Amino acid sequence: SKRMAAAAAAAATDSLDRKDVRACAVLQKGRKIYVRNLPHDVQHDALSETVRKACEQSFGEVDYVRVAHGGDDRKRRNKSRDKSKLNEGFCFVRFKEEAAAEKALKALSVEGEVKDAGLFFEGMPPLQVEWAREVHTEDVDQS
């Protein structure tokens, strides 16, 4: 009976460890970052171009920028019902190099460096930047 309880406890620990590893893998650093608190009153394609130019000038070559917008065909849980918004206020930026993504992640989390990078938007809260979760990859159209 004690052996069975010990075996069950060990199995539970193993499955927890595997879950933790999976969760970490989803959030691991890579080449893609998630940027939030972008202005809603800019067309998604114009905002995408602004983010791309700023990131390429300050951090390195960009593979793509995806800005979420109401016209996306994909189903998203938090899709806005507000038709006055020209975009959803967040985007994904994938860099060609991991080092560029890491540099961007660090810099865009510091207010002064955000201004230097050309990604400061008057009247908006500070940008929030984190590593993109892999589940986000299909959330928005690529542009």
C-alpha cells in the first residue's frame, strides 16, 4: 500500500514536471515578440509598417509584423466588437535573428528607449512587450 502511494506520488510529480516543461517551452525566448498598448486609431497596415521600420532601424531585420484587426478572418476569443477601432491594439513582430528580438524586448520595456526607437505613441500607456506564446501564431493575419 505504501509502495503504491509512493508510486502514485512519483507519477504525479513526473506529470507535473512535464507540464511545467511544456509551459516553459511555450514561453521560451526566440525570434518573436508580442507588443501591446498600440494606438487603436491607426489602420492596421500603416501601424504594421511603422512598427516594422522602427524595429528594423533600431534592432535588426524583421521577418514580419502582424497587427491584429477587426477584419481578421480568424476566430479569436478577445476579438473586439468595437467597430471604431482600426486595429486591436497589439501585434507580433518576428525578427530574423534571436539577438535582435532579445534586444527589442529589453529596449521596448524601457520608456526612454521606446522613444528613441520611434515607437512612442502620445497619450498611450507604455508599451507592454513579452515573448510571443506559440499559441498566438495563427491569431492574426500576416502583413
